[in-house]
Amino acid sequence: MGTVRIDQEYLAVTLPEGFEDIEHKELERLMDISYDCLWGVRDTGRHMMITVTWKDSSKLLTKLVNERGRAKQIDKNYARCRNGEAYRSDGIKERAVTGADAPASGFHFAYRVEDVDQEGEVWVFKRGIRCYTLVIYTRSEVAADNAAVLEDILASLTVQ
């Protein structure tokens, strides 16, 4: 697929061949949300899906809410929505995203839905007053095969 500008403004990522855009309406249906600032791609062969949401806030709110706190909040929400017992995460960690104001905060998660084991990663990072949340999903049965692809995608993220 090559390099893609996600929000038409700051965020770009390089995706390998096999990824295809998900139409906005379908993405809203899959994620069970209605949100304008939403982008997603999937690779059906690899059983991977990547979504990104973003939101601009006031300068004050952006300073008050840090990446780590937002990642913790998302982790708690995922645990609640996934019935707690079926959901696991490995705790908050950090990684660099080129051009972000601070290191991204995120976590690895796993859960079971409709008898299929899923896992992925969530990463929260900011540029100025814009906060991004990137989520990568894959099936657990192919997660080890997709690990290098996931790492390449995360390493390619740039905020301009």
C-alpha cells in the first residue's frame, strides 16, 4: 500500500502490500461508533485491522491529559467492555513516535470474542492539541507471524 496520510494533516504511516482502506461507514459499524475523525485499513490475508481516531482539544486540556493517563483509561474501558475475565493486558509501556510531542503510551491486549482469540496493541500520542489513538487488531493464531509486520508499521509512524 505504501505511505498513507491518515488525517490528511499530520499523521502518516507506511503499510505493506495487502492492506486496503475500510469505508468510513463500514468502519463505524465494525467499531460500533459514529465518529468523523476515524480511519482504518485491514489485511484479510493476515487477519489484521488498524484503526486511528484523533481529536483536537484546547491547549489546557491537552496539557492536563497525558498519553499515559489516556492509555490507562482505554485499557480500563476495554476490560469493562470485554467482560473483564476474557480480557488481558500487559500494562502501560512507552515507545517513540517520530514527531510526537512525547513518547507514545500504550499496551498489548488480548480477548476472546465469538470463540476467536484476538489480540493487538493500543498507542496514544499527541502533536500539539491533537491526540491520536491507534489500535491494531489481529487473531491470536497468527499474531506471532504478524509481529514483524506490526513492528514495521509502528516504526514507520510519523507526525509532521
